[in-house]
Amino acid sequence: MARWYHTSGRTGSMGWLFMRISGIVLVALVVFHYMLMHGDYNRGHTFKSVYDALTDPVWGPWFKTLDLTMVTLALWHGLTGTWGIVRDYRFSAAWRLGIFAILVIGGIAFGTMGFATILSF
């Protein structure tokens, strides 16, 4: 007789998997970003060179996409990791809600600042 195991959505296994995937993707994106923006001394070291790269009609959208992807993944990875650490401790429900609210508000604030900065070019 076969026994079916129904997985629970509350185990956290998908969050664990996405943390590992986002970490690997972030490392690849940071290395790629560093090679693009800092591999040549004339690029990425002054505001003018960054401005020129982000406003270039051909490469600008690609640089913006790379930067927006890094901001999004870094925020998600960092906030999810921080929440995972908070969950390891035994806080009261009020403390957990307060910490969660701080993380959400901080994530929205930093995400808005990152997106506004990148998209202002």
C-alpha cells in the first residue's frame, strides 16, 4: 500500500531554497557588475562615468536592469535572512510583530531609495 506524503507550505523549505538560489545569483551579479563597472579604470570611479554608463542609449537599460535586479535580490535576501534569525529566538508575539514591521518598513524605504536612485538617471 502506497503512502502519500503531502508536504506542508509551512516548513520553510521553499524559503531555504530561494535563499540559496538568490545568494548564488547575487554573487554572480556582483562579480559581473564589478567587471563591467570597475574593470576599466575610466569607468565607474567618478560620478560622470557612472552617469555616462546609465544614460547611454544602448547600454543604459542593461546597466539599470542589472542594478535593479541586484537591489531587489539583495533586499529580499537580507530581509528574509534577518527574519529567519529573528524566528530562531523566542520573542513574544508583540515583539515579533514589531520586528517584522520594522523589517517591512525598512525594506520598503531602502527599496524605494534604491529604485529612485537608479531610475533617476
